Amino acid sequence: MDTTQLLKGVLDLAVLAVLREEDGYGYDILRRLRSAGLDEIGDASVYGTLRRLFAAGYLTTYVVPSEEGPHRKYYSLNPSGRSQLKTGGETWRGFAATMDALLESR
């Protein structure tokens, strides 16, 4: 099965989950997603997702100076983002349970 198609449907939720405990900048978020096992995620997909989630009102941003190059734009989950994460998590768990039941059927 092509996991890139699955990732398209859950990338928003994955990014929100990564930001639940700690703010992060683009490359840091990408690194955390890959460390969690989502190795096939592309850089452009994550940056596009961050822009979309910000535009939807789920994230806030702030800039932090960097000693090693350009300033970094950090993203943080705001109350709307936390609510979306909760709702999305419930939807995902229900969907995953349905798929597990279908796959276990004989």
C-alpha cells in the first residue's frame, strides 16, 4: 500500500499532535515527524501544512533569532488547534477501529 496517500489524509493531525507538547519551527517539526516513524513526509508537505493550519486559525507563530543563520519562525498550538487535535484524534480512533474490524473480518 502506498503510504504517501495515507499521509495526505492525516498530516494535519500529525502536525497538530507533534506541536501538542512543544512549539517548533518547520525543520524541527519535520524531524520530529520523521523520528516518530513518518519517514516518507516531504519538506514541502510539512511547510504547506503549517501554512494551512495557521490560516485556519489552529496555530500561532512567533520569531526567534538564531545564531546559526536566519531567524526561525516557531509554531504553537492555540486553543482552537487543541480543540481540532482532540476532535481529529477522536475521528481517527473511530476510523482506525473500523478499519481494524474490517481487516480482522473473515
